[in-house]
Amino acid sequence: MHPARSPKPRPASDATPPKPTTATGAATPAPATDGEAGGPQEAWDDGLIARRVTGAASAALAAERASAGEQPHRGPGAQVPVPLAYDGPLRSRLNALRELVGLSRTRLDSQTLAEAGRVLDEAAARRKLSGRHTVVALAGATGSGKSQLFNSLAGVAISETGVRRPTTAAPIACSWSDGAASLIDRLGIPGRLRRRPMHSPDNEGQLRGLVLIDLPDHDSAAVQHREQVDRILKLVDAVIWVVDPEKYADAMLHERYLRPMAGHAEVMFIVLNQVDRLPGDAADQVLDDLRRLLDEDGIALGEHGEPGATVLALSALTGEGVGELRETLGQFVAERGAAARRVAADLDAAAAGLRPVYATRRRAGLTEEAREEFAARLADAVGATAAGEAAERAWLRNANRACGTPWLRLWRWYQGRGEATTGRHAVRAQADEEATARQRVEQAVRTVADRASAGLPAPWAQAVREAAVRGSQGLPEALDALSARAGLPPGRPPRPGWWPVAVLVQAAMTLLQIVGGGWLTGQIAGLMAPNLGVPVLLMVCGIVGGPLVEWGCRMAARGPARRYGQEAERRLREAAAGCGRARVLDPVAAELLRYREVREQYGRVARSRSGVV
């Protein structure tokens, strides 16, 4: 390896002409060499973007191209930029993330979704640009020698080096082939800071498609320098981190950059520079310690054919190891997969950041047990059990009235003359009953909301609880109205078919009593011949048979009365459950369904793989 040398003008026989600049200072691409497009060989400048042509010559060249209908910035051998294309899995992940963000906008704050939105925007912007180029940033701390490595890869002193710190005040771009202008525009690098490497068929062929960005120092004292580094690192396809033997373990580098970017290992190079300063096998020891630190940062190392970060040791000053880096970088660029891998890594990072607001360790939802308990609580609030018991008592009361002895019915009528016509006794004040019912409804809503939101991430649990609270507004009043409509049916309970027979039998028993009593009275009055046996027997049969018939009817009425009460209770329970379901459970279920949808989309974002076609 040889150290980087200052560029010298090449002979006219194997040189190409300098590239004219536009009015803003941005360079137009150089024409292709004879080996690229079969064109004539012309003079080559010193490796910098040529800005030595006069304004008149530049204007004349632009007018000539316009008259010929030629697109600016495209030489005869230049290739038209081909947009980047993502493969099916990566497109599926991006679509899932877009759907995820759309479904979550009303549930999550904009700050939580900001990074996901940025990833989507940058992925869409990168897809529209050239897929034949790979943008690689050269990042490092003050004094790490990254600018010297930048010049060594370009073969010409493009970036300023020296003892003054910080040396690199603004990012500088160097492109090894035409068609990368839009990519560099995306980085916000002006035309005056765009360069081309020294003309060399081997160099250009090996690194064709590479766009190398020399960044300011990430530990610069100037805040604007660090801001530029952070901004561009989010936009490039890959990063070469340049460290030196003194600062390779710097906490700022590992905590602020390497550790957060551990998921981007496949698009990272970690280069230990200035190994010429290390004696003996010290370079190997430092390199091993660097690998240990990277492993602690969670960065996978691309060793033994496994995907991960590439770790190299070199000296940009002496040229040792630069050729290996150039070869590795050339293979990396030739694969044309860095942009897609970067987008996939950004998706992984966004998914990891969103995990607390989507992932849950338990199954979320309303269980059947929770639904039944909610319905039971509402039924208690409307007094479904009491209504059923009241219906059962009403049925029995009607049965007793229909099948009881006339004397007992007369006695009951006499006792009930002074009672209220409704036959109901107020157990507690109406206001107390309403307050108690309202408290039961509120408690039922709180309980079902807590059960439905248990285990959900905080934003979705809050949304479930808010949906339950909104639905509970006006629920007690609705239950009261429902209780009045679905309670006891108007009028008397229905009569079974055996009641008329029982009434006739009871009338016959009463008739026997009357006949027996009249017969005895006639005998006592001397109107009839004495014969106590028959009238006494008739009276005894009527007196004993009447209560027996009433008791038998009461026993027979228990079953129908119970069924009638159960039917009234069931009807009121179903009405209360339907009201609670429509007002509370359905809105809660809708929120849970929305969460399941976003959870499925999140699973697609977090688990799919990516690539590029």
C-alpha cells in the first residue's frame, strides 16, 4: 500500500477533459472515457470538480446542449438513474406500518408516531431515487483520520486535513459515477461541495455506484456540525465509522451512535484507523477489544459469513489495509442492497420503539365470563330477581283467588280493604333505591372496563375505559325505562286450563256445605224428618274438601308460577343485558377490535424480512 499522494495532471493521451460547472457552481458529469462508452479520450483535471472554465464557455455549452435536446448533467456515457425497487416482504412491511400509523392516529399522540412517519417518508423518498447508487457516510470523531481516509479512497486530496480542529466543517460528497445528483440533493449538500475521485479505470470500476460523504466530526464543539451529522446519518444507506486507537472506546460514540444503531449492523463498517501508530501486535489487541465493545453494544459482527458489521484495521496515512476496505466496499456497493437493508433496519428500530404501545404479554379482550358478570350486575341493578319473584307471587295469588274456598276469599277481602290498591309496600325511599341502582350500574361499568383493558398497553387501555365511560352515560335512566317496559306484563297472569275445573270442584264443595247446612237447619226447625247422617256427611265433605282442593291447586300452581316468574326474570335480564351491550360492551369491543387490527399490523412490521429487487 502507498500513502495518499497529491494529485498530478495526467498526460493528455489518457486523460479526460475537466467538467464544466453550472451557474450555481454544481459540476456537470464528466463525459465517459474511451473504455466506458467508446468515446475519444480527453484531458482530465486534478480530481476536483472543475470550476476553471469561464462563464462564457459554460453558457455556450449549455446552449449547445439545449439546442440538441440533450438533458443537462448527462454525458453520452452516463446512465439514466433507475429508481430503487423494494421486494415484496419489504413493501408488505412498509404498507403494514402505513396502515398501523393510520389506525393509530386517533389513539396515540403525534410524538409517539413521529419516528414511524419519518421512516415511511424517507423510505418513499429513497425509493424514488437511484437504485444503482449506494450512499455511504464516513463518520468519526475529531482526529480519527476520516478525512484522510476519504482522500485515500478518492485518490485525491478532496477533504481538508490538518491539525486544526474541527477540520471538516461541512459534509463533502464524492460520487464515483453519474446519476447521483438527486441523492446528494436529498442530503442537502450544495454543488460547491460535490467532488469526483481521481480518474482511474480500476478505481472507478471497483467503486462504481458509490457516493461517499465525508461528515463533520460527531464530537465537534460546534453544535451545527453535530446536527448535520445526526441529520445525514438518518438519510444515508450505510455508514463507515472511523475510530482511532485513542478514542475507539469513547462513551459518546458507543452510547449516542453505535448502541442505538445496533440494528443497522448490516449497513455499518467499523474501521480502526492509524494502526501504524501501534507497535507489534498491539493493533490486534486493540481490534479484539473493539470487537468486544461492539458485542456489548449489541452490534452483530459479520464474521464467518454471517450478516453484520464489517470490522477492519488500516492506516489511511500509509495505505495499509485501504485496499482491503476498497475491495470490501466495492463488493458491498455492487450488491445494491444497502438501501433496502437500511430501510429494513429503520423499520426494525421503529417497531422496537413502538413495542410498548402495541405489544402485550397476555390475551386482550372481553371474556365470556366478564360479559356474563356485567349482565348479571345490570340485572341486579334493575331488580330482575325481585321482578321474577313478584311475578311468581302474583301468579300464586291469582291461583289462590281462583281456587280458594269462598269463605277464605271473603276473609282475605275483608283484611285487604284498608291496604293500598297496588298491594305493594315501600321497603325504602325511592331516592335511595335510585341511588343504589345507579351505584350498581357504575360499579358494573368500571369492573367490565377494568377487565377489558387489563394487560393492554396504556393508550389502548385508556381508550377502552373511555369508551365504557361514554357508553355508561344515561345507562341508569335507560335501564329504568326498560324495567318499566319489560317488567310484569299488564293485566292478570294467564290462567291454565285446569283452573275452571278446580273452580267447579270448589263450587261443588261449597254447595255440599250449603246443602248439608240447610238440611240440618230444616231438621232442627222440624220441617224435615230427622236424619243427621246424610247432612252431616255432606257438610263434612264440603268443609274438608274445599281446603283440600285449595291445597291441591296450590301445589299444582307452584310449577307454573315458578316458570312464569323465571320467564319474567329472564325477559328483564335479557333486556338489561341488551341495553348494556349496545351502550357499553359494543363500544368496548370496537376498541378491542381496533387494537387487534393494529396489533396484527404491528406483527407484520416487526416480524417480516426485507430485500430489494
